[in-house]
Amino acid sequence: MKVMIVDDEAAIREALGRKLLRDGFDVVLCKDGLEGLRSFHVERPDLVILDIIMPEGMDGLTVCRRIREIADTPILMLSANAITEDDIIDGLNAGADEYLTKPVRLNEFVARVQALLRRSSMANIETEQRYDDGYLSVDLHRRHVHVNGKKVHLTPTEFKLLAVLLENSGRVVNQRDLLENVWGREYIDDVYYPRVYISQLRRKIERDPANPLYILTEHRIGYRFEKQTHGTQSLI
Amino acid sequence: MQVTSGLTLLVNGLTLAFALSFLIILLWYDARKEVTQFFAVFLFLVLLWNLGSFLAQTLFLVRGAGASVRLPLIMLEFGFTGSSIALYALTASLVKMYSRQFRILLLAALIILFSYRVVIFAAGAPDPFIIDVDGSLSLQSRTPLLLFYLLFDGAALYLLWRYQRKIRLRVLKFGLVLFIGGQSIGFLNPELDTFLISTVVGAVATLIISAGIFQQEIFRPLAERKSQVEAVRNVIASIASQNAVDSILELLVRQSAELIGAEGAAIFLLEDDGLSLKTTYELINDRLGTRLPIGEGVAGTVVQTGKLIQLDDYAREWKGSHEFAYASEFFGAVICAPLVAGGDPIGALMVVASRHDRLFDTEDANLLQLLAAQAAVAITQSRLFAGQTELNMQIEQSRNQLETVLVSTDSPVIAIDREFKLIFANPAAASLVGMSKTDSGTAIVDLLPASAFPDNLRKAFREIRKRRSFTYEAILGSRVYLCHVAGLGRPKMQGWVAVLNDITQLKELDRLKSEMVRMTSHDLKNPLQAAMANVDLLHEDIYETGSDDVRQSIDTIDRQLQRMNRIIRGILDLERLRDGVLALELCPPARIISSAVYEMREFAHEQNVTIDYLAADDLPLISCDVQQLERAIVNLIENAIKFTPTGGKVCVAAERDNDEVVFSVTDTGVGIAPELHERIFDRFYRGKQRGVEHVSGSGLGLSLVKAVVTNHQGKITLESEIGIGTRFFIRIPGV
């Protein structure tokens, strides 16, 4: 597994790199955004770790968006900058799968990296389950999602989220279960993750994200996937 | 003699016919009046006298002397004597001194007269009146009739003299005296043959008396009423042209005295709980302004009872105390009327005649009462007017003061009405948006940009209704104002007034501070991250293999780095809380304390403090920002551990209290002095208590806790005892 670390602080970059090397990862270190983006094309890492505030033009959020344009590669944001939840949400909205605030202990850091890789490698889900109502079609096994006949690109986390909701369709999945099943046990307290990802997902599959038909919010409890029997065309 | 007697008869007939016609008019005017009734009796008896005289003479001429003349002579005698009695009765009624006994006396006199007549008839004694051979009438035996005459005419004369002031018409007095004189002529020597003259004089006097009574009873009241109406109209008109109470009072006393024909007048007004002599007219006024208790003096009594007092002779009739010195020596007749406004007495109006001056009659009393009523209204009105004027002046004064304050303040002040039209803008506000004075009345939306109004107007109005004020940030041009809006007018809101405070600089400072906090945190956290990562690596590399010293050093570095992390996190948490945005979710309270205790258990262990937690079974779910609330409880636990000596105990609990969840953190620490209970929640405040100087911290912990609890609509309290321990309570409403 190859992990790329983009951080302008050499001390951090190197310490994190050393820990990952020690735990058996291949590591690519980059000192700024531009270098990171270049290396991404060359090295094709399995995971990217991004600092947000970096000098020399390109910041972490931009790098993240640029990577997302071409790949589903899991991205972990590691920032000293987060003060409010909005800062974290900004990061997640840019396409990151994770957001960790500095300082983070190395053990936790490695655990998160591993969880993230585990999530993205869950590409081959065992079930043969398919969903198709004419408007939205999901092939869980082949990881294909089509909306209105067009193929839609989902990040690993988004896909995992959709898969979990679809498997439990008609039932409410509460926040904690969602966190545990999609992100992993260690994420159980990161309550804002589902919120951000659900809204991303809605933007991609719902006809009107403000008035969702598939993914419904059960206020203060969780979310529920509702199958549409006639397809949404008939509702237009 | 024949000629004279014929002439007399004519004169007598005419005069008595006149008198009779007056009587008819009087009776028709008011038959129930006693004066009229007595006058009727009197006139009837005079008529009897004259008729007797006339018939006696006529019969004598026709039939000569004989028995037929007897009856007219008796009529004459009865009429002559009876008219004396009736005159006395009339006089008494004119001077108003009749009484029940007086009527009995009168009746008795008539009975005596009648029985005397019967006695002389039975005794066969000669008639008092005889008719001479030449046909002239004369009084033969005078003694008994003279007795009647002297008794009744004398008494009438006495009454006239004694109460001469009570009969104001001279002609009436003259008539009465003339009648008495006329009757006396009848008692002269019969040889003088004067009885006819007596009859003529009596008839003429009767006519004069009837004319007098007619004037007194009908003409004068009518004329007086007219002049009273005129007078009252004048008084009202002159009062209306005055505003000051003092000039109204002066006018009133003068007019009252002049209208009633009194010599002096005075006005007393009720002030606080006594009367005060306000104004006098032609009276000794050395006691002007002095106080007279209610119930004392004539005026005091009048105010107390609310009833008019009329005295004919002050010295004789007034038994109470005196409001004027020497009143008994100088005052004759007095009338005092209460001044009543709105049912309550406000003073008294008094008119006075001197001892030998005239008396006042009912008409005068009525007039005075009329004036008093008018005066009361005028005084009340003028007092109200004075009060109003003073109030206006005060209002004007405070308006000026307020305007000066508003004009001189640098803060813009704007007032608008319910239709959002400008009422007022002080110079600061005017210059702010380029308004001129003439802009008053224009709609406020045309004067100010949209950024100057609250985002949510509905919410703003609701707040103003509920709390009477609303505060928001208004942006005008490049500057930011804290705009405080309050309702104008109570209880009905007539508009709004807004006071703006320029907070541009404060905002900028705040922004800079936030920016600095962000920068600092970033700049601090990166080295911290690097240090921590390297400590972790070092730990892996040499912790197991290294010496105790190495291990201890690594542990110390680690602890210090963690402490630094906590401090930075505290600052950032507070910064985050200032936004007040909560990520609310439903959560069982037990989870919050268990994870908070879990987080702190290592720290407790390091400090050698045992930590325990206890959650009740019946806890309701709470709606909260789990992270924040957990952080608050962690802070309390951290504090508790820090201030608890080695070997102490910290207990965290969650209990139910009705619909609330009460979290508590109890320690066996040093305690907090009562005077510090409020201050410990202040930002950066650190307790300067003895024995805890070694404890380190940013001083942010408790202020953060308080902010979290407040954001959750909760409450934080504490109980503490020095040397025994402290217990903090957090109350959060359950769902």
C-alpha cells in the first residue's frame, strides 16, 4: 500500500512517514500542493494525506478537489486549522474522506489510515444486490451507479454509505450504526461525517437534493433509504 | 256733611276697589304665601269696616235712625277692631316673626273680640258706634275698643320699630304707620266728628299697604331676578376673562358684595385640611392667609356641613367661634355659602352687612348661592388650568433637556412611527445618512439601506413585544453599528426608537482577535504535532529498552505536550462556542459521563485521585451537542482532579430532577471560598486561593463550561466548603 503525505512542515511529514514505513506502508513525501499533485499522477498512491494550509499557492482543499476530478483515491485531511465544525465540513465537501485535527497521536493516525484503506478496498461487496427503479440504478457488486441513464461517480465513502443504506432500505439506520458500519468503530464520535456525506450523496443521486425522495432524514435519529417503485419520472 | 260723606264714600270705594284688585292679583300670583293670606284677612276686615260705615250711613239716609242701622254698625265695629288685629298679624308676618303661638294668640284675640261683642249685646249695653242725628258716625264708648287698638296697633308699631330693617320698602312702612295713625283719629272726641276722616285715612293707608305688598311680593322679585341674571352673567363673563385664581377671587368678592348690597365679603378656600382666608373686600384683612380649622367659625361650619348659613344678627345668633376679630362688634347680617365643586366643598363665600345696615333676605341668599356655585366652577377650572400650564411647562422643560441630550450625543438616534415614517433623527443620525430636518415624515426605508435593518423583521418585532427591546448589527456604509431598538410609547406602541453605537472598531478588533487565535493555534499546533509524533516514535524506539531516567523523561515530555494541547484546545473551544452553533442530537446522559470519565481516568490515575461515576436508571434523553457537553464535563472533572489532594476522590453523577437531567461533579478538594463563586466562571480568572498555587491551567476551563451550559439552555451552580470539597451541578432540560 502506498501512502502519499503532503505537508509543508518537514518535521511532521517525516515523523508521520517514518511511522507509516515502520508499519509496512510505502510512503511518498511532498512539501507542497503542486508537488503533491504531480506526485499523485506519477506514483498513483492508494491513500493521500493532506495538510490544508500550505504556502506556495496551492492549499490542501484545492489539491483535494483536483485529485477528486480524476480519482476516487481515499484522502485524509490533517489540519491544524480547524476551529469550527464548518472548517471540517468545508474539507469534507472538497472531497476528503476523513478529517483529522492536529495534534494526533501516531497510533490513532495509523488506525485511521488503515480504516480508510479498509473501507476503500471493500469494493467487492459480496452481495449480488441490485437496485433499479428506472431513474436510479445501483449495482453494488460492480460498484456502478446510474442516475437517469448516466453513470455517476461516487467516492469510496459515498458508495459505502449508499450501500449500507440500501441494504437496510425501508429501515432507519441511526447515526452511530452508520458511523460504525461505514467509517468504522473508531469514528463513532465523529457525528458530522454522516451529515456531510449524506448531503454529498443526495446531490449526486437525488433529482432535487433539497426535497430528497431516496435518502430521508429521520430528525435526530438517523437516515432511511426509501425505494421508489414507479421511478421518479412519473413524479415529474 | 252729605257732600263730604258722599265724597268719602267715593274715595273709599275706589281705593278699596284698587286694594281688592291688588289682592286678587296677589292671590292669583301665590295664594299660599302667608303675607298674602294675612293681607287678605286684613283687607277683608277693612272692607267690613268701610262697608259697615257705608251701609249705616246709607240706611240712615233711607230709613232714618232705627234698628235696621244696628247690623252695619256691628259690621263697622267688628271691621274696625278686627283690622287692628289683622294689621298686627300682617306686620308680624312682614317682619317674619310669626310663630305657632302667634297664630293661637291671634285666634284668641278674635274670639275675645267676638265674645265681647256677644257680651255687650246680651247685657244690652249701648253699641260703641252710634250714628248722629245729622247722619255722621262717631265712636261713643271708646274704652274697650281703645284697649284693642292700643294693644294690637301698639304691638304692630313696636314690631315696625324693632324690625324696621326687615321691611325694605319705605312705602310699606309708611302705609302701616298711616293706618295706625288713621285708626287713632277715630278715637278723638266724637264732638270733633272725625271718624269719617279716620275711615278715609284707613282706606288710603290700606291702598298704600296693598301697593307696597304688591311691589314687595311681585315687582321687586321680578326686577331683582332680572338684575340678578344680569349680574351673574357679568360675573361669569369677567371670571371667564381671568385665568389666575387670585384675580378671580378678588373679582368674586367685589362682585358678590356689590350685587347683594353687602358691606364686605370674603372667600375662604380649603387647603390641605383647613380653610385659608384668601381674599376680602372692605373687611379687615390682617388675617389674610391664616388658617381656620374645618368646623370652626361660620365659614368652617359651612364647609363642614355643606349648607348655607344666614344670620340676621351675628352677635346675637352666632354661638360658635369667630373667624374675624371684632366680628361681634361690627357684623350685622351675614350669609355664608359653601363653594362646592364636584360634590366636595372647596371653600366658602361670605357676605357681611354692618350692625345697623340692612338685613339679607331669601333672594339675597339665593343670589349668593348662585354666585358661590359659579365661583366654585371658576376656581376649579382655573386651578386645573394652572395645573395644566405647569405640566405643560414641565413637559416642555424635559423635552428641551431630552432634546439637548439627544442632540449632543455622538450616537445616532432615530425614531419612527408605526407606519415606519421618520419622527425624529438627532444630528448624529442625520449626518449619518445625509438626512435634513425636512425629511421628517418620509418612510425610513427610503432613507436607510437594507443592510441597516434586522434580517428577520418578524423576529425583531416579536422580541420587542416580548422584551420591549431588540438589538442587532446594522451596517451603514463601511461602518458597523450595534442597533438597540425599543418600542416608543406605553401601553400602546406608537413607534420605535433606535440608538446606534458604532462598533466598527470593536468588530475589527474581534475579527483580528479571531484571526490571531486561528494563526496562533495553527502555529502552535504544527510544532506540537511534530513534537508529539516524535515522542511517539521515540517511545516506540527506546521506551522498552531505555533506562528509568529515559522512560521518565519521555513520560514527562509526553505529559507536558498533552497539557499544552489541552490549553490550546481550551482556547479554541471557547472561540468555537462563541459561534453558538450546536450540533444537536439525542443522547443518553449516561454515555456522556462515561466517555468523559474514560477520557480523564488516566489523568486521575497520574494525580493519584480515584474517579467514579454513577448514572441513574430513569434518565431521559437529552438533546445536546454531545462533543461540547462532554467537553464541559471533562473540564469540570479535570478541575476537580487538579484541586483535589493526593488520595482524594472525584465522583461524577447524572440524576433526574423532574424533566431535567442534573450532572454533578463532586470532589474532596480544597473548596472554593463563597466570594469567588461568581467570579470563577469569568474568562481567564484563576482562583488565588492558598494551597492551590501549584495548580496550572489557562483559567479558561470554567468559563468554557458555563458557555456550553448556557448554549444548551442549562444552568450551572455549585456548592462548596473550604477544606471539604466542591460539587458542581449542571442542569440540562430533558426531551
